[in-house]
Amino acid sequence: MTRIALFVVTMFASAAFAANCPVQMKAIDEALPKAKLDATKTAEVKKLRADGERLHKEGKHTESMDALGKAKGILGIK
């Protein structure tokens, strides 16, 4: 019974991360045009955003959220 419960919790957590990646990408997409960043930081945010999307599509949601979180940090958004 404990194994089943653990499996169900893991599945819901994975689904939550998977569903949250696009929300984070959208937030970055909305903030980037308004951001006051130099060319280097802008390029870094774009790379992290692209990496996050690629990782999301590969099913690596934790890594995707890490990359997207770094991009959001540079942009100064939560």
C-alpha cells in the first residue's frame, strides 16, 4: 500500500512540474522585452529559456525548472 501511495505522489509531482514549465516560459517571454539588460545578460536569458523548453520537451522537468528559474532570476521575476 505504501508503494502505491508513493507512486501516486510521484506521478502527481511529475505532472505538476510538467504543467508548470510552460507557465514559467510564458513569464520569461512576457518579461524579456521590457527588461533592462545588457546584450550578454539578454543572450544568457534567451539561452536558459531555450534550454528550459528543450529539457521540458525531453521530459526532464526538474532540470527545465532549474534553467527557467535561473532565467527568471536574471530578469528579477519570481
